[in-house]
Amino acid sequence: MPRAELCIHNARVVTPSGTIHGGVASTDGTITAVGGDASLPDADRTIDAEGNYLIPGFIDPHVHWGLSRYEFEYHDGLEHDFETETRGAVHGGVTTVVNFLLQPEPYLPDMEFFREAGAENSYIDFAYHAIIHKDHHFDEIDGLAEEGVRSFKIFFNWYKHASPELGIEHSDAGRVYNLLSQVADIPGGVVMFHAENEDIAYERRQELQDEGRNDLPSWSESAPNICEFMQIEQIGHMTELTDSRAYIVHMSTGEGVDICKRFQERGVNLHAETLPAFLTHTKDEEELGVWGKISPPLRGEWSKDRLWQGLREGTVEYMGTDHCPHKIEFKEKDTGKHGDIWDAIPGDNNGIEYFLPVMMSEGVNRNRISMERLVEVCAENNAKRWGLYPRKGALVEGSDADMVVVDMGKSKVVDDDFYHTMEPRYSTMHGMELTGLPTHTVVGGEVVVEDDELQVEPGGRNYLHRGDSGVELE
């Protein structure tokens, strides 16, 4: 057997066909062997996993680099965030990211820049979704598909009022119908939905503000569960009508799980992701203050439990983070952690770094989900949905050697020293002790983090161009 460059052995290796005791070998960034220790080749470097899990690196399909318009112009922010936030990603065991493009101008003239921004600044491979919110963006969809962007997000109908500084135009059911119809003809094309009804939420916000409410529970009350699940119901019917493919981002409600299950059972291509925050927190945790203001908002205990159940049973098939990097002063709008809930930015922070640790600690270690199912929803399924499989998302021969050794007994408290991103001072997870952390993160066969120490410089990573049959194996 040819000598390998890297071999990780003495591990519990999670593969698509089951968990085995053994290891993985790689050369030139590609997995060359998976099997028992005795079957693995000699290697230039060998790592003893000490009986810990070896899993494919997590794929985060939902991040927003470059959104801090309070500090950066969009393009400058994109370059900045690729370095700072993917630095956190590798510390947390995330090895691939799909970022949302968001600008009012056309996307196609800037595609070379978007590719270079990641290639020159990222620690991990990357792909893009495009947010469709201007009329001219609809005209670019076929061209974006040719450039390897085959997933398109629309807000139905959030952000008419909630965050006007983002400049996202209103999208009604007609726009949704047109986008679903257009994307139905693109191989691998998916329409992604922020599903919240802003019309109801606007009225509720006025009522609560008139009552003098200014706390985290009031944010949840301003956009009750119905705001999300009534939109998901409509999306399901329109997806069926257009024979298209729909994906609900950051689903937060138990009712949403039930609606997705009903449509899936009748063959409609309606699927959903959820976020770690919705699996760990509820709307009653007032101590989170404005740090807990995310959009959609935190829900009740029943929704949290139903989302876990949806992950286990297969209705909820994907996980992401909705990571939105902002400095704390911009998040809080200089009013403090318990300041103005209505004015604070509605987004979580540092999600990409706590993604794997939270899911290990709150999921696997608390017996809410098996390790094998967790790897499916955080790696394999994300790779398949976004045209990255089998290059990403699985420990199999021929795939990229993106992998993480996880010590299920390793613990840390989430504090300022936990994070390696731009802004370490806040998140919904601050103060929690998490158990189940990476010891080694490998990207393209290269050990990039070992025992919490960064080993490499940024850059030299790959834009993942998604063609008709996905991303080609190298």
C-alpha cells in the first residue's frame, strides 16, 4: 500500500455505513484509506486519536459574512469576515461553509471578487447562496447557476420593517411563486426561505411597545409561532404547485416540524434546518437580554423538544448557525446587554465556533441524538443538499480529507477565551459549560488546529463551484 501523508488511527470513525474502530489516511488532501488500524498505510505523520471519535468536518450552510455595515463596506467586510470567522470555524470543527451573498447591486459582475475573497482569506473551502430581493436579481439566476451558485434565498415576507438598514425588499407570494418556478428548472436548484409574516409581527410590535414592554420575552411575543408556521404552510403549497424545491432556514417552531412532515409524506420537496440556539434556549430566558434577540425569535419548551424530535425522526434534516458577525457595541446599539430590545440587531454571533461543541454537549452527551445521526444532519446531509457530496460530508475514499477528532469528555465554559472569531464577548451560549470538543481539525489533509492551537495561515482554499451534478471530486 502506498505511503500516506497523514494517518489518524485508534479512533471511532463515523462513516456513512456505520462507526468502526480504526482510522483514516490521506494524501494530497484526499482520503486514500478508511478502515481498521491494521489495514491503514504507513504515513509521514501519524496521530493517535486515543479512542476518540473521528468524524467528517461539520458543514455550516448558513452564515452571513460582510453584513456589518456599521463598520465595513460590504466587500471589505466580506474579506475581513472570511478570515476572522473561519478562524473560529476551524477551532470549532467546521471545515466547509456556505455564505449568503447580499447586496442591492447585481451579483454576476462581482463573482470573481467573491471567489477571490474566500480563496485569499478563508481557512476552509466555501460556496455561496444568493439572496434574491431586487428585480434584477431574478434576471441573474441562470447566470448565477452557471457560476456555481444554485441556491437562492428569499424573505417571505420578513424585513419589511424589522431591519431596514439591510435594504432587503419586500417579497410577496407572487415573487415567491416566480422564484420557485424559475429555480425548478435548474438542476440542483433550491429556494431558501426566511419564513416569517412581517405584517402580523409589525402590529404586535406596536402593541407591545405601546404597553411599555422592552424585554427579551416581548421580542418572542412580537413574532409568535403563527408568524412562522403560516408562511411555511403557504411555501409548502406553492412548492407543490411549481414542482420545485424549498428549504426553510432556521426553523424555530414545533408547528413547522409538523407541517414539513405532512408535506414530505405526500412527496413535496419541502425541507428544513434548525439552529443550535433553538435547541438549547427558550423565550423565557430573560437573562440573555439583547444577546438572545435572534430572528426568528426563541420559542417555548414544546417547540424546542419537537425540533429535537424532528431531527431524530428525519423530518428536520439539516443544521446551520445563521452566524452574523457584529461587534458587541453594534449588536447592543450601545444600550447594554439589557438595553433596547427593539433597536438591537436581530442576529446571533459566533455560531460557527460553538456549532459542533453545542451539538455534542446538548445532543450526543445528553442522549438526545446519536453521533451517527448528528453527523448526518451537520455534515452528510448538508453536503448532499448543496451539491457538495461526496467531495464533502463523509469519510470515504476519494473525498476531501476534512475531518475532526472529538473528545466527548473535554469541557470548556463559553467565555471570552472560548472564541477565536472577530468578536468574542457575546453569544447566546455565553456562560454555558460545553462537553464534547475538538482536539484536532484537519482541512484538505492539513492539520489546521491541534489542541486549541492554530497551525496555519489563512488563504489557499477552494471555491466550491456547484455544477449540474454537484462539485467535482479533485
